[in-house]
Amino acid sequence: MDHQIVSREAWLDARRALLAEEKALTRQRDALARARRALPRVRVDKPYIFDGEAGSVSIADLFGGCGQLVIYHFMFGPDWEEGCKSCSFWADGFERIVVHLNQRDVSFAMVARAPLAKLLAFRRRMGWTLPWVSSLGNDFNRDFNVSFTPDEIERETAFYNFTTGRFPVEEAPGMSVFLKDADGAVFHTYSCYARGLDMLNPAYHVLDLVPKGRDEDELPYTMAWVRHHDRYGG
């Protein structure tokens, strides 16, 4: 795309016009966040038990001392040798934020179906400190619509991002949010998938500021450029 070369004064005029649009989007985003928080809740009655570093843990245990819990559904199937590179791109952005979330009554965990030993070995390789548990022994991934059967993939009947259709592999990314009340009851309050996860990736937000943007239009698929952070060239 060709861009005009203008005076500083003309650039300021254009920038102020764009600022008005940015402010309108910020107000709209604030309103959307209020609507998100106002969604109805679903009580979680199924006794999900995960495999964690300290042994078996329930979903209530994942809250720690907090009243709210955010779970990232990480794509890492039971027979995979390593975690998804795109999910790893997101996890790089989550690293080091947990201590800050804790100050606002929020706990955070990553969940995947791979055995715990694989998850922890991959975490060590990536240099992460993020809490991670395995859901291999329960229905959590199925119930929250991020794992699919071979039949669902073949028949294009996977239920993902709140619709039924085609999904190419057995694992999908997502984020789910939970609340625990004073009596210890757990409630599901929110989930997002696909492009809904964009708001959680700080690298993409930085790329949206630069002249080339994400620069993905000519790639064979979105995020074709992404690698595990230890596999980029010099």
C-alpha cells in the first residue's frame, strides 16, 4: 500500500481523526466487557479431577486462594510429542502475569490432554513457570468443546466456537473462566475460542501498531510464520 508523505501538521490532523475512532472503540470494548461480566452462569457439578504436580487436584483446587479461575485450553494431545506452536505463542504472553492476576483474585492454569510428564517436560523446554495440569483422565476438554473424536472430524460435526462444523485436528484452543462462591460451588461464566483469543495475545497487539501489521495475508494460513520460540532462525 502506498502512503502519502505529509507535513507534521497534516500527520497530526490524521492522527487526531484516528484517535476519535480509537476512543469510540475503547468505549465499545468497555461496554462489551460489562456485558461479558453480566452473562448468566452455569454451575459445574461434574467432579473433574486433574493430574497435577502435587497429585490429583479438583477444579476447585485450581482456584488456590482466589475466587476466580482462568483456564487456557492448550492444544497438546495425548500422543503428541510437543505442544501446539500457536498455543505456545499465546503461552509466551501469559508467562509472568500470574502473580499480577493473583492480586485481583484470579488464578490461572493451562490444561491439556497430554500426560502430565509430557506437559512438564515441554514446560521445562519452553522455560515457562505457568501452572499446568493434565485432563487426560476426565471429560473436561470434551465438555468445554476443545477436544473432538475422529468421527466428529471426519463427519465435520465438531462443536467449536459455539457452532457445529469442520475442525481439522482433535484438539482446539480456547479460554474458559470460572467463579467459586463462598460455599465452594464452582460456576462457568465465560469461554472464548478462535479469533476470540486474539485479545489475549500481546505480541499480536504490538504487531497491529506497526506499518506492516501482522503481515499474514500472503501466507498459506494464519500464523504460518509462528514457531516455538526456541526454533526461530537467527
